[in-house]
Amino acid sequence: MDAGTRIERALSRALSRSEHSGCPEGLSSATRYAVFPGGARIRPRLCLAVARAVGDDRPAVSAAAAAAIELLHCASLVHDDLPCFDDAKLRRGKPSVHRAFGERLAVLTGDALIVAAFEVIATAGDIAPRRLRMLLLALTRASGMPCGIAAGQAWECEQRICRSDYQRAKTGALFAAATVAGAASAGADGELWRPLGEYIGEAYQVADDIRDVAADPEVIGKEVGRDQLLGRPNAVLELGMAGAMAHLESLMGSAGGSIPDCAGAADLRVHILNEAGRLLPAQLARPMRVVA
């Protein structure tokens, strides 16, 4: 079964657990709306790619880890789009959750998706209980304080924002969780894989900064120019386009060099290169090198 199918099925199973007659219809509909149809699913694909690189001997556990990462990501998007933060009109080419269901349900949807992520991991723990601790720690570090997505969102409430601290928490935390959880789900030492996720997470954020300046909103499915409008840190605004592009390529090179020794290292580098090629607007895309 290909990675995309595994991810979609795991997400569908996760949401179906809460879609019973006792759940308020609006909340049930809003959570499904927030998750499907998905975006590129970059984080769960990375999670599965790492699991595959180290053996993936418990596919049900790695699929659960990938689904949990994506549920946290979807929750962060719902909260990020709220009027009190970005007040975004669009997400993934359709009205954001608060525009479609109202602000109150949007808050509850994000909360419910976070809880669902931990439920998915707890359920998978029945299959490989010794791996449960590392998986739960990966999710808590990614979602809370001091450097998880909650902290990343909180930086937007500060008068001064350090771009590296802000982006490491808001974006990098989930990428680090994806590599840690992917390795841990297959019985490997997840912490050895954290640097890879951190490099890819920072690279993704730089690419997102570039898209915010140069992309077509109809292509990426959301508004552009928001960082400058909201006074948010942005690598292009800070380094210029050429500087941001050079920084992106440097980060991708560092990512390739940080892959721990494993049987699937070569295939994982190919996966990273393929994902890197999808990060930039078409007019700026160019081949990148991931070092061995």
C-alpha cells in the first residue's frame, strides 16, 4: 500500500472513532472539513519515509504516528486561521474553518483534533507498548511548551519576535516530531532523527516565506503577502530573495547530511529531494542537492 493511501486511511479511522450519534453534528462536520481533502501531507509522508528507512516492522504503529502528526498540523492550521491570529479567509483552496463553521466551532475543532492525535497514538500503543513513551513525548514536545506549536503561536502575542525561535516552534516542531515519531514507531532511537526534522522544518518555513512573497494564491490555496501585512518574521523580507533561496539550499544540504546511518538512507534522500522540489513556486523552482 502506498504512503498516501496509508495516511488517508489512518486519518479516516481516527476521525471515525468520534463520529457517533452522541457527537454534536457541527463539530463532527468541522473536524472532517479541517482534515479532508488534505494538502500535500508532507509531515506524515516524512514520518513514514523515516519509518521505512529503519525497517517499519510495525506498519500499523507508523501509520498511527503519521496520522497523529497530520492531525496536530490540521489543528494548528485551524487555530492559526482564527480572527484573533491571522483571520485567514482561505485554507487549502476553500474557506477556512471559522469562515465555514463559525469561530466557536473552529476553536473546538482545533482542540478536538489535538486530542484525537493523542488518542491515535494511545491506541497504537497496544500493538507496541514499549514504543508508546517515545511517541507520546514526540507529540507533547511538538504541541506544547517551550518549543511546540502552542509556543509558536504564542510568539505572535509578543512585541518582539525572533524569527528563528518563532519558526522553530511554529513550523519546525512538527517536522522534528515527524522524524522522531517515524523512527520510534519502527523501534529506532527517535532522538537521533531530530536534527533531520529540524533542518527540514526550517527549510520548509523558508520556502513558505518565499511562497508568501512570490506564489500565486490560486495555486497554493491561501492568501499571500500576509507576513508583511501582519508584521510577522519572513526570511525573504529579512534576507532578500537571493539570500532566502541560498539559505533554503543550505538547509536541505544539511538535512541530507544529518540522516543517521540506516539501510534505507539512500531512498530517504530521494524522498527528501522529491519533497524539496515541491516547496517553491514554479517560476523559482530549481534542482537542489541533498548531500550524502
